[in-house]
Amino acid sequence: MKTSFLIQSALYIGVLFFPFSFCFPQDVLVANVNIVDVENDTILPGKDVLIRGGEIHLIKNHNGTYPAYRVDHIDGTGQYLIPGLWDMHVHPNREEDLKLYIANGVIGIRIMWGNPIHLSWREEIKQGERTGPKMYMAGPIIEGTPPKAFSRVVSVEGRRIVDKKKQAYAAVADQVEEGYDFIKVYNNLPKPAYQAIIKAAKKEGVAVAGHIPFEVGLMEALKQGQKSIEHLRGYIQHLVPKDAPQQPGIDLRSRELSWEFIDPDKIRELAVKTAKSSTWNCPTLVVSRILYPQEMMDQLAQKEENKYLPKETVDFFKSDRSTIPWLSNFTDEDYQQVFENLKKKQLLVKALSEAGAKILSGTDTWLAGFDLHEELVLLSESGLSNYEVLRTATLYPAQYFDLESEFGSIKTRKTANMVMLSANPIEDIRNTRKITYVFQDKKVMNILDLEDLLESCTKR
């Protein structure tokens, strides 16, 4: 007993007066690094960050010396440490996608159309059997039967069709039982079925996210407490004057083209109403590239990162998009107009942010990891400060999941999910691409490790 007491006392005194002492093999010291404080819009220069057992154990000022005890040192001089990134709207369909996220500093994802393979991947990642990000996911999309007149341009493949309340309750119960984290709703859900889904989800303790059903509308979705809105859905119906030559309808083409005719004076009112609700927005501006004019699609086909994609995906950039049902009524002139309309959407994103409505970074695209950095650029170009842009991919996802105590910023006792950059992302948000280290839980991956991950994704 005496020996035990003496050992415990010695350990206590050592930790109290020599906080870097008694380190375990997994201890890592990132020395003299600049921490990007996303909560307070500032850079904390010259900090030592001690990682112990996958947790941020201590942060202190660097005094120019290094401890003599055994610990892995990483020189952070001139480097910038940001919280690990999240992509809040993804559809990974290949094992390689999981590696691409990590190689790009994306340590967490929100899957917006899950299936059993995603559940399997999530478990394998938890068990350390697979490299990949933390996952939260919806089950199959819950959709209503679209009007017959639009069956050619509205696809329901792979979706669970719900038209009645009873079906809604069963759909929610099934997805919760299967292990999905939240429910995704879609365009053609009848209002009674949507309301039943909201009620059932609240009872089950899960969120509802996704599109705004046409019968429901933006205001009702805000009132019902839909957790997030994807792609700025629901706003266009309020922004286009009734006498505009193009009205937003059920098909994607009409809704995209109608952005040309929005009344900008209506934007702020909608942004304020959104901010007063509990609803988030995930704009996914980068996915608009699928609606770019063909010459721009041809340029996309030449991107260096395409070597990580299957050949058929790259070939799509050059293909006839009219073969896709929901794009089958677009013309070349339409694609040019939709590209120009992106600036109108960015006005809404800026207004939402200025009003205090929370924005989440998400992509909904085919190039896992890489495209999140593209989305950050588009958000910055929308007029958000670069601190705010970083929050959309770090702090806000943590708040969205009510897990701010675990991740989202760099603080002691939080999980060591961080990304080290060779340049300041506040000066230029494009610097989030300049990754030198990724810290994921108990893993520390340097630039060579990340290059190996990328290389493994080219061996198909």
C-alpha cells in the first residue's frame, strides 16, 4: 500500500510540475507551430502542442527548447495548424474515396445517401481495419411519387417512396433500426408524409435533413425544425417574382434557370428568417460544375486530380448529358446561363452568413477530398471571411452534431484531429491544400504517408 501511495504521489507531482513528463510511446509534440483559432478569429503563434493517446493534452508557448524525454518531435516552425476538415455532403461509392478524404485533411464526412456498404466501412474504420474518416450517414433517400408529367426528368431510382403517414413512420423506424444516423427527405414528399417523418424522427431522436419538398416549402421546413437544407433548396420559390418569364418548377432545369430572375431585395429577409430558426444550410456550390458549359467540362476532364477517378467518371465530363434523366431537358445555352447564375447563389450564401445563419461546407461531387478545398474557395469568393470559411468545415460540423467538446477547434482535451499546413489559410484559403501533416485520433501522417495514400488510389 505504501509503495502504491508513493508511486501515485510521484506521478501526481510529476504531472503537476513537469507536464511533459511520464509520456507514453504515442506522445507527439508539435513544436513552435501557429494555431489557427477558428473560434476567436486569430492566429496563436509559436505554440507547442502535446498529443497524448490521440488527445490534445497540453498547449503552451514555445520557449525555444525541446524536452529531453522520449517523445516524437514535429517541427511546426512556419507551419499552421487547423482543426481537421469535414465534408458535410458526400456520396462515397468507392473504397478509394475514403483514403482520398484523409489525404486531403478531411477527417469527417456526412453521407447523404447511405447503404449497407457504408455501414460496414464505418465499423471497419472504428475497429482500425480501414483508413477513412469519421462517418455520419442517412439511409436511402425518402421521396414521394413525382407527377407523371415529370417522370422523364425526375428519377426515383434507389429511393424509398413514401406518400402516406403510415409509410413515413415505417421508413423512419426502419432506418434507425438499421443503424443510420439521420433521415434525408426529398423533393416530392407530400406535406402530411413530411410532417409525419419530422414527428417520427423527433420520437426516435434523429435529425431530418435534405431538400425542401415542394408541397412543404421553405417556411414550413424552418418552422418544423428541419436540421439542414442542401443546395439552397426552397429559397428560389421565394426569390423569383410571380411575373418573371421563368418560374421554378418541379424539374431541375426550371429551378436553375429561374435564378437569373431573382429579386435581390428579398434575400436578406429570407436570411434573417433562416437565422431565427434552428436550420443550417449546406450550399454545395462546387457541385454546380456538373451544369457547366461543355467547354468548361472539357477543362475539368484535364485536371491532374482526375488520375484518382475511374475512367468512366472522367469520360462523363465529355459525354452527352442529355442521357441523364434529370439533365435531359437542358440545352447548351441553359448550361451557360446556369454557370452565370452561380453568382446569384453566392449572394444568398453571403446574406445567410451575415444574418447569423450557419453554413456547412459540403461538395456532393465525385472527387473525394479535393473538391472540399474547391468549395472553401467558392465560399470565400461569396464574401465570407476566411475564418468563417474554415468554421464551415471545422467548428460548425462539431456544433451541428453536438460534439463541440470532442472536435472542431484546437483545445486541450479535444481529440487530436488536426491538419498542418505549410502556408497561412487566412491569407489565402487555397492554402488549405498545402498539407504537411494530418493528425487523426492516434494516427500521425506526414506528407510521405499522405502521398502513399494517394498513390494507392491510382492502382486500379
